[in-house]
Amino acid sequence: MPAVAANWWEPVERVRMGWREGAGELDARMIERPLPSAAVGQLGAWLAGDGAPYADGTGEHAVRYIPGSWAGIRPWPSGLAEQAERKPTSLSRAQVLAVARTGAATASWTETLIASYVWGQGDNGYGAYRLGEILRPAPVETVLAQAVALLATDGAVAGYSRLSGAIAGLGPAFFTKFLYFAGGAVVDAPGPRPLILDQRRARALRAYTTRLGEEIQLEEPAKLAAWLWSDGGWTPHRYSVYLRWTHGATGQLAGATHWPLAPDLLELALFSGAWTSYRAPGRPPLRRRRVRHPLDPAP
């Protein structure tokens, strides 16, 4: 059997170091130039069109769900429709925020997690089972309260760090929803307000950083961007970059268009697919299959 070279790890480590250096350069470029001019125009057009209902705030952004599908989930927030209801109804950001404000007043956060999870899942049939599994362990309320306490004293990234990997089955795509609403209810929390980060938002930034990497001639920019903005498992540092970029881009938009100083409006725009200028080369845009909902008018 041939001997293994003592320095077998050096090529791997060189790649890792190169990616770390490239990651730092890409992050710096994103913060320095959050949006290209084409994106500013595209997002401004979205605000004047599909985004117009949210120009004064994202509170009316709602999903549809069937309360009866969540029967058995406890404690059920009083601000949501009764679980006996079998007809589709809507749940808005404003309604979930009201649940969070009650949580802040009572120092109890499980209902905020439930409301934010229902809002995030909408009418997906498997949501109630997954939420039940998340709520089963006893320390859930303790972990949520610790995360909010850190959010209140040290900021959004500290709250993110506490929740990362802390509750089985609750990944960042959903615990950032919890943080977003909790952050809206916590007064005078330092630093940027928490925002939702999920696969859809991350893919928009992956496409953008791919093009940025090409512009500054980094090696394998698409692979580097996919590593930085993967479909999940983002580190607290990556979440920090996301918040800094979103707040910086919001300031840029506000200075160039009628965009309000509301970073969650940009987060909603990313989710809605309003910005496609920096789609990754050779990759078709994400397409959502349109499924007719019971509340939709008949064709």
C-alpha cells in the first residue's frame, strides 16, 4: 500500500483559504455597493406595481391557511382564527406581530413561534405535524426567551446564534421568521432589526454574488457564491452580512426612489422575485407552480 504524503491536506487547505479570501472580498463588495443601478430601477418599478400595497408597510402581506389543519397545536394564539374553522382564512404580518407584542407583554414566546410558523407554512398540509415535533421538547419556551433576551440586549445576530441548532426541526428559514416578529415587538433592541432569511432570499443573493465574483475575476465565482449563500444552514456571520446588506440596500433605494426606509420591504421584494437582474448565468429563473387555492375565483 503506498504511503500517504505528509502534506496531503495542503491542496484542500489552499482551496479553503482561497475561498475564505474570496468570501471576504465578495462580502466587502456587497456592503460597499449593495445594488447595481439596474436593480434599483427594477425594484422601484416593483414598488410602483405589485409592491404598491406594501408601500406604507408590510403588515398587510398575508398568507392563506386552514385553521382546522392545525388542530392539536397548543398553545394556540388568541389572535388567530379558531382551530375548529375549516374554511381558508388569511393571516397577515400585522396579525403575527400583534401576537408577538402580547408575547413581549407576558414574557411568553411560544405563541409567537406558533403564529410565525403558521404564517410561514400557509396551507402546506405537513406544517402541523412538523410544528408538533418542534414543540414536543420541554425547553422550547426557555430557548425562545433566551434568544429574545439576547436580541434585546445584543442585537439580532446574538438572537440568531442562540437559536441556531438549539431546537430540533427548527431551522433558520423559520426561526428567522420568529426573530423578525419578536424583533418588531421588542423596544430599543440594538443594531439592525432582524429579517427573514430563507432559501428564496438566499438564492437571489447567490445569483448576485456570482456576478460580482465574475466582475472581480474570482476563481469559480458560482461555486463560491453557492457556498456562501447555500439553501440553508447559514452561520451567524452570514446572517450578519445579510442584515448589513439589506439595510444598506434599503438606504440606497430610499435615496434614489420613493422607497421607504423599511428593510423588510426589500426582504419581501426578494421573496416576491422582484429582482432578477443578477440571476446566475446559465440558470433559468425560479418558477413557482401556480396552484389554484379554494379562495381563488373559478377560472
